[in-house]
Amino acid sequence: MDSPIFSQLFQTLKIDPSINRSIYLQLADGMLSLIKKGSLGAGQKLPSSRDMAKMISVNRLTIAKAFSELQTQGWLESFVGRGTFVSAHLPMLDPVKLKGLVRSFSQKKAGFEIDEKQFELNPFHVSTAELHLDDGFPDPRLAPLKELYRAYRNQLTRTGLYHKFGSYSHPAGSDIYKEAISFYLNETRALKTTPRNILSVRGTLMGINLVCNALIKAGDVIVSGVPGWQRVEHNFIHAKAKHIGIPVDEHGLVVDELRKVCKRIKVRMVYVTPHHHYPTTVALRIDRRLALLKLANEYGFIIFEDDYDFDFHYKHRPLLPLASADENGMVIYCGSFSKSFSPAFRMGYLAASENVIDHLTNIRILLDRQGDHILDNAMAELIKDGTISRFVRKAHTVYEDRRNYFCDLLKTELKGAVDFIVPEGGMSVWTKFSNSIDLENLAKRAYAKGLYLSNGKIHQYDGYRENAVRLGFASSSKEELAKSVAILKELL
């Protein structure tokens, strides 16, 4: 069958020996494309491998392998003595493109609709700048990475490998990790937990996402402070909840405003960062903490307590978490080693009443069968042998020194351009810039000089347009902080 039509058709197949894909697979891809476009119809007989090899100047065995590949996938069928045909079982393929949709082979745009606008306010960005005044990240150079490596290696070499690697374990986390976390929270934060009150998660966002999936229904009301953390607010939107923002002042969440909300509408959950409010870093005053717990008991709403940097408070001993004073099981407490250890290590926990943990565990299986038990067990070992306590004490001293040095730099070098209050704790300074300064432009120019800082957009809301950003000091050395402020001074 030396048809001119087939010759022209198959000569359109493009073969590129330089790419990392076998010739026969490239041929199979090309023939499949012809079938999908309708150029080769269902039941149509193909040239023999010998004839086709002549048409496109390819070895006959290569053609045979391409035919075999497409037969295996069901696109072709072969009959002894009759030849090879496009499968007669294929439906009539319509090559007409979907209306209003531009498609390309690179698959840049899906054929179905998605709502991207609801999350476009907070884009994901990875900085490659040498210097950084970030969101308030820890310094991984201080983290006990050698000790973690040793503990992780120990987990891989000890006995009981089948139970570690040969089967699934409990989705709530390993017993060793839950025991260590329970002890850790009871000792450092005065919680009253047992391992049954602990669920291992891969960080704060997984914790809030899990709670939203398990405990929030469409239309439920969730309240949080404004300005707040938009990543967590996007979880509320994704759960189809109604989000209500209430003010935050120098003493934290304005609980009186929450009381007004509760009187007019049923509140399902309140999200709060009481230790250092995100992003403004202010602490929730003790009277408001007690009032918040009282409201939860009165109106029956969940308190999600995100305690992202409890360990780093410099002025005095930190106020204990809301969860430590919770007598009625209203608080779900969330913590993360990623915030104090290193963002690269996804290790966190939820602490709540046993029935809540059981329910969250069942929902967690739908998303993640279990966490990284090996990493969790290694972290448990570091908690038990005191490594984490020593690390926190060391980092606390270093970060306090960096805070003082950085705030002095801001006062002396950027006087008149910025306004701030020295934070009592945490790893960043909530810094208000003069209204005459275009933060977006400043961030772009600083990045061009090798310094990353936020442009402040993620902290702006309808009705809240503070010209402010978080300037993280913990992840930079004093020398790096001096260079960063020097760049800002030059640009301003």
C-alpha cells in the first residue's frame, strides 16, 4: 500500500534524534496525534511496517515497535493475514476545538473553568536575593541540623524496620512523637494533655486546612483580626465560610467587637494569634484573653489558637496560651517547629479534646494517610534529650540581640522614614513607612540591589490601607542587617 496520501500524511511526523525520547515512541506519539485529530479514522487500515519504513526513512523494526506500543494502549489492532488497523472501537473523534478556548500542545490552559480570583491577592514568591528582611523566619544556621541528622539516621538503622517502613502507621502520628509533644506542651506551656490529645500535622496551614475541612460547613461564620494572615483567610474562603474581620489595636484583638458580632450572628470559629498577633506582633492582653474564653463558653464557638512563635518573648515571661486556661474544650491549639526551627522542615501539631482529635484524624486520612513518622520520631528524640530546649535558649539570646541591634539601626539610619514599636517578642518588626513612600516601588528597587522585603500588599484590606510591612530580623546576622538597612537608606 504505497498511497501518496499516506506518504504525505506520515511525512508530517516529526522525529528528533537529539531529544531524550526513543524514536519509536516519537513515532507512536505522532500517529496517536493523527488519530486524535481525525486524520486516521476508526477501522482504517495502515500501511505495512515495510511500506511505512520506506515512506519516512525509518528502520522497519522501529515502525513495528511503534505499532506494538499503540496496540498495547488500545489505539491499534492487528490481525494475522490482514494487517494493522486503527481500532474500530474508537468513537468518532471530533477535532473541533472547544468554543472560546485556545488550546496548545504545552497544556498551559485547562479545558474546564477554575476560579483563580479568590486567591490572587496573596501570590506565592520565592526570593533568591542574598539579603532578606523577611516575614519573620528563623535562622537555620542556628538550628541543630547535625543532631537532627543523627536522630533521623538512628531511626533508619534501628530494629523493627517492618513496622516503620513495611506498613502504614496511625494517621494521628507516631506514639513516640505524640508522647513527646504532650510532655513538651505540658512542661513549657502548662497545657494538660495526654498523647490522645495530639495530632501530628505538617505545619500550621495543614492544621487550619484540616480543621476547616472537618469542622466548618458552607456558610459558617469565622472571625479573625484585621490585618491578619491572608493565607489562613483563604482557607476560610475555600471552605465556603463567611469571614468577618474585626479590628486589632495595641492590645490585640478587640474582643468587644467580637461580642457585638456574637450578639447578631452565630459564630462557628475565631482564629487568633494571641502571643504575637500576625502581622502587627502585639500581644493579646490578659483581660481580653479571659474575655475571649468566656465568650467561647457562652456562645459555643471554636477558638483556633495559632501559637506560631511562643518560644521567643524578650521583655518578660510570655503569657501562657489560651489553651492552658481552657476548661471546657473550646480551644484547638496549633504549633509548628517550622516557625522556630526551619521552614523547610514540615513539623507541627494540633492539641485538642480527644473526640476532636479522633474526628480530625479520620478526615486527615482523606488528604494524607499519615505524616512523616521517621522525621517526627527524630524530632521526638531531640525533645527528650534536651536538644530542643538548648536550641531555644540559644536562639532566644541571639534573636533578642538581633532585635535590639536592628531596631537601633531603624531609629538612627531611617529616622523620619519609618515608625515602629519595639516588639516584645517574635522575629519581625511591624514597620510603618511614611505615606510618601511607594512600598511596591521600594521593594522592586531593593530586590534589584539584592535585598528582599515585602511590598505590604498582603497586609492591606478594604478599609485598612496601612503603609506597613513586617521586617524580619531573626534570619539575618548583624552584618547582614546592617547591609540591608544601608540599602534601604540609600534608596530612601
